[in-house]
Amino acid sequence: MSDNPSKQRILLFICAIIFFDAVGFGLLMPIMPVLLEDVANLSLSDGATIAGFLLTTFAVMQFVFAPILGGLSDRYGRRPVLLIALLGFAIDSFIMAWAPTLTWLFIARIISGIFGATYATCYAAIADISAPDERAKLFGFAGAALGLGFIFGPAIGGLLGEYWVRLPFIVAGGLILLVCLWGVFFFPETLKTENRRAFSWARANPLGSLISIGRFPSVLIILGALFLIQLGNHSYSSIWSFYVSAVANWTPFFIGLSISIYGFGVAGVQGGLTGPAIARFGEVKAVYFALGVGIVSFLILGFAQSGLHIYVAIVIGAFAGFLSPALQALMTQRTPADSQGELQGAISSLYSLAAIISPAVMAIIFTANTDEVGLYLPGAPFLLAAGLAILAIIVFAIGASRLNDQPLPIDQSSETLAEKFD
């Protein structure tokens, strides 16, 4: 291993992990009905209910284990946590490929939720190797990898699933094993020994991470805004296929195509525009801009009457891709080096908590507005999402106003550590 590892090489490996995590989630979307029919001979209606329970199971596991992985990475380093997680993720893929019963599908989702909770450690590793003024750019690359995963995931699932519904999982498992081997030989540890700290169960739980991060008030407020944003964003994953079928009568092929186009747009924004835009306008203005275009996109979806309207909303909504990198940069700048894993664990836990709460709420609202009683408005969940985004702007404004009152910590991982990986 080189004594002066390349920052680009490390970032590439981290982005590969994020990419395959997203692929693993996305490839299920177009083939889930066929998979459930193959495993348990479920109808489309019954299958949708089971699919919701599978999604909740995955989200609960991520909620519980994201801060644990983040805390373990603060104690033992990023490298062992990420390599073990990759191995677990590959095992999950092979179980999905073999699963003969619904019980095994739920076991696979439990494993996936545990070992797929790697975003905390991945973003902490990025914070390890980057100077504060370049973190938004590097987080943008990570966001682009996530977006690309959501482009290729549904496409891979739909294409390979045409031949055999289990084939996408076999291919994904094999590729993840290759990435794991790549990491064994070429991925160095990014966390300096002096920045490690003892593992604590008080911190390594969802509430413990949030309570601990509470000692940085502005970060905690921004986390509140992020949670509201995620509650709204889960309207996509929970009802998208049902919504576009109701509004535009799209088939599964066109549903997958729309997901891929949206993912491509977000990846392009995060990978190509985030760095220059934030360098010129700053993180705070980028957040306001992203929330503004997100609200416009939600409102269009709320009242859409055709596929054209939906695609207009998709194009506009892609420019909200600035949001996550800008928020990540703001929060990591106000968090010490030895707490980056804890911060990312708290963020991942909020994502998972939103994934537990939001899908059920959005589904209930969708059903209530598409049945034979009362107003017919399939886009009602997106109107709720717009309201949550407006509330997020208010909460973020409070947090942003307090940023200048909280001094930057002595960042042990900033310039000096970043130079080590140049």
C-alpha cells in the first residue's frame, strides 16, 4: 500500500460502495411484483402489501444499525467496517437469488438493512480525507454515485429480470464481491489513530447519536430540516409506480425509465454542478435554491394531468440535487474530526426513520384520494411533500442564522489530513 494514497482512488472506492448500495435497492423496484409471485404466488394487490412490509423491515434495520456502524468506524476505522459490510451485502444478494419462501425474503431484507447502512461510514471517510472547503464538492461526487445507482439499478433489474427474476441478484452479488476484493488490496484506512475514540452504546443508537450531536445546536437544527425534507422525498419511493399509473397509465417499462431519467438528472447536477455552484454562491444559498425548486416540482406533481407534466416535474426536481451535498458540508464543518462517524450515523438514522414513517402515510393519503369516495387527486402525497419542504425552509433558516454563532471546531482532519491523501 502506498504511503501517500491517492484521494481520487479512495473517493472512487467509496463511490463504488454507494453506487452498489443504490443498485441493490433500485433493481428490486421493477421486478418485485414478479418476484413475490414467483416466491409466494401473490396477486398484485397482496404483493404490494408484502412489498411495503419488506421496505419497512429494511428501513427499521437501517435506522437501528446506521449509528452502530458509524460508531464502530470511529473506534476501529472506516476500512474494516466497509469491507465487512460489503461482504454482508453480497451474502444478502445471493439469499435473494435463492430465497424459496417469504421468510427468506424478510431475512435477506434484514441483512441488507444491517450491512447496507454504510452511508454513515462512507461520508465519514470522505470527511477524513477532505479539507472543509472541498467537502461539498466531494459529497457531490458521492451523491452522483447514489444517483447513478438509481439509474442503473432499475434498468439492470428490468433487463435481467426479463430472462429470469433471480438473475439480477446473482449478478449484483458477484459484482459486490469484486468490489470487496478491490477494497481488501487497495483501500487504505482514512481515520487517523489519534482521531479514534472508544465505542459507546449510549452514542451508537439512533437517539444516542442525535442526543450527542445536540451539543452542536446549529447542526441539530439543520438535521431537523433534513428530516422534514426526507419525509417529503419518500413520497417518490412509496407511491411512484401507483401514482404514474393513475395519472399517465404508464407500464412498468416507462415507470423504470422515469426513475432512471430522474436519477441521471440528479447525478448530473450533483457531480457536475455542485462544486462550482457552491463555490460561487455558498452552501446556505444552495440549500434555499434546492428547496425552492423542490417545492415547485412537488406542486407540479400534485396537480399533474399527463405524462408530460410528470416529466417537467422530474427535470425541475433534478436541480434539487444541490441539497444533500450542501447540507452535508454545512454540518461536517461544524462537527469535530472525532465525531464525523457519529454525525453521519445520526443522518443515516434520520433517513431510515423517515423511510419507516413516510411510506405508510403517503400510501394512506394516496388511497384516500384515489378511491370512489370524495375528491380524486392522485398527487395529494406530493402536496404534503411540498408543505413539508416549506416547513423545512423555516427550520433551516433558524439553523442557518445560528451558524455564525457557533465557532468552527479545531478540525483535526482538515488541511493536514487532506494533504496526506493528495
